[in-house]
Amino acid sequence: MVSGLPLLQTSENAGRSHGRNGARNASRASFVGAINPILETLVRLSSTTVRSTLVTIAALTGGSSLSAQKADPYLARAKAVLQSTPLVDGHNDLPWRIREDTLHANDVEAYDLRKRAPGMTDLARLQQGMVGAQFWSVYIPGEQDASDYKPNGKVSSKPGYARVQLEQIQLARRIIAKYPERLAFASTEADVRRAFANKKVGSLLGMEGGHAIENSLEALRAYYDLGARYMTLTHNVTLDWADAALDTARHGGLTPFGREVVREMNRLGMLVDLSHVSAGVMSNALDVTAAPVIFSHSASRDMVGHLRNVPDSILRRLPANGGVVMVPFVTSFVSKAVFDDDNEIARIDADIRKRLPGDTVAQRREFNAWRAAHPRPTATLAQVADHIEHVRKVASVDNVGIGSDFDGITENVVGLEDVSKFPMLFAELARRGWSDADLRKLAGENVLRALKRAEVVSVKLKRERPASIARIEQLDRRPVP
């Protein structure tokens, strides 16, 4: 998002300003009524293109045409697959969505998942989407000037990241505990499978940004003990020991201390998440790690040149590592048209500010006129499927998964508006020729294999070496600024 103008919040926002997924348009009922005759005509046709259109329209109508869904054998296959294998979503930002809720900030009790929630996630939609396990992101901002880090008392030290990270872990644990009939806390691959067998969503925790450890391996171990099972090495801010994709590359990858962070994560059994990091960090981490890595929510950079996406040079290394790229539903990551529009928005914004300094009313008026003449493009379910197929082609079918980023995005892919829509994506891939066995790998078997392998590596490494007591000052041979 470019601040100061009424711009669409189009993608995963650097400041994590979450969108509000409110009530559907009031005209939806009349739209559904008008579209049903079209659906009945389309269902009699047989081309792949028309069948894809049929599924997309059914998704847009909220699945209101049961006959259309029953007529789609690919959707039936998708649902059968997801009944037999846990669908593991690599990234959902519900904990932060609740923290910043405008009506009941930080109030797990008031944000009731047993009802239709204002965001993209609630219990009914999780069930409809056949979600079998979820990595709940315990994201905290990486920017030091974020309002969450303001002083909260005269005797408190300068606020750091750790306080807010502890709060988010606790908030996520309270969410899970509040709904024992549907959610089950999980910290291992076996926990996930046990929860799935009991018809519950295995609920794991994923940290989004190594800034939370404050350059301390002791803090890293404490977070693991509290339940974190992956850590994204950076968010959008370059750290003292690792470069972020969307910030200055100060280190050319990982510093020696950054490499020690990866080694200690291996020893703990914590998955190394390489979303958000620079390509140099991706490469260095693959050099160092003894366990599979994940990308909890990243797509293909070859298809869309967003720096948050994964280059083909890295994808080609994943089969040897066993890692998994979990493709997200972030519009600017999966649609080149949306990505290009975001860049054009930034250019237009800068130009308007330069020509009309300080006049926010005129700025807004001019931007609105430009936007009216240049409608916002959309991202589609088919484009998400294209990225999944690209990862499969360049890496392998064993190296791809799903990482939606629901409740962490402010704009939706058409056909993938909330957690209820996952089966539609699997139906599209079935239509493209994916076997049930390969759909199961995509759904969860790949990332569960990676998690299990990380656990096995941990057992071995704990026998071979004690916990690291390394300090950044020692390994990087320079004072921390």
C-alpha cells in the first residue's frame, strides 16, 4: 500500500494492515438467480475452458448451485482427496487479524469463530474448505517504529520484539484452546495426523520474522518450547544477520551468526522458512541446513517478478533438500497484471505528490480520476494453479504445497476468497490432469514429510551436539549497531 492516497490495499502489506472481509454484496442473490440459467447451459458443454469457467462462476456464487457442483467430477475428486489426506495450509494470519480488530482488539472471546467472522476464517468455513491442519502465523512487525512497540510503562525497558511475540503466541494458543471441538494444538507430524483422524484441525504455530529472537539463540529455543515449529528468517526488514527480500541487502545473504541460527533450528526440529528473505539468504540457508526448508507463502519469480517470490535457481535445488514451496493466494505474487499495477500505482502516487505537495484533497481527487480510467486487474484461481504447476515443473511434485496467507491479505484472488474455497483449487488441478496421489502430496503430504524429516534430524543432532551458546558479537566479529 502507498500511504496518503485511497489506493487499493492490493497484496501482502509490508506493515500487515489486514483487509476486512465484510458481508457480501446485497445484490448477490439477484446475481445468483440470473446466472443459474447460464450454469445449466454451460454444464451441457464439454470443453476444458468452459468447465473451468463453470467452476469459477460456482465459486463466485458461493456454491449456491448444488447441481453445478454435483455435475463436476473434478470437484468430487478433490473433496475425496481432502477427506483422505490433511490439507495443511502453511500460513494464516488470524492471530494478528484478531489483535488489530477494530471492534474488539485482541479479544479472542469477542471474535467468535463459531459465528460468521468478519475476516476470512471461521470454524464453518474451515470445515467447508476441508482444512486438515493450519500453521497459524504469530506474525509481529519487523519495523521498529511500529505502534505495537510503543512504551507501555515508566519502568519498562525500551520495548523490543520479544514482548509482542510472546503476546501473539499466547493469543494463538488461546484461539486454539477456545475451540476444542474443532481445533487441536499440534507440535509434531504425528499430532497433525492424530488431529485429522479425530476430525479436528491440527493447529501449529509459525513465527514470521527472525527479528523476534533479538539476536539470541536462547530466545529462539524459548519460542520453540512455546510451540513455534517454523520461523521465517526475516520479515520485510533486513536483520543484523540476514537480508530481507524487500529491504537493503547489507550482508549478501546470511552472516556467520545467521548460519548458526539455521543450524540451531535444525537441532531443535524447527522448520527454516525462507519466505520474505533475499535470494542470497535462500541460497546460504540451503547450503547450511541439514533438514528440509519451507517457503510458507511464496510463488514463482519466473512467472511474476515480485521479490517475495522464489527464483527458478532456488526451485531447482529443492529436490535434493526435500523442501516445499507453499504457493500463496496473494494477488501481486500470482498475477503479473496485478504486480504491474502495483508498480504503476507507486509511480502515479509519487508523481501526484510531487506535483501537488501537501494538498491531500487534490491528490485524492487526481488519483481517483486515474483509477477510474485504469481499472484494477484481478488475479484468478487459474493463475494460482499456474504457479503450482510451475513449481512442480522446475522442482518436482514433491516440493509444492499451499500457503494461502488468508487474513494477512487485503485483496482476494477471484475464486479463493476465504478458507472455504480450497477444494475449488484442487478441482482445477484435477481438471488439468493431476492424479489423486499428486493432489495428496500438494495438500499436505509434502510438508508433513518435511516436518517429520526435521524431527528425525533433530533427534540425530541433539545426540551429536549441545545447544549452541554462540553470540552474534563473536561470530560476526563486529559490534551490533
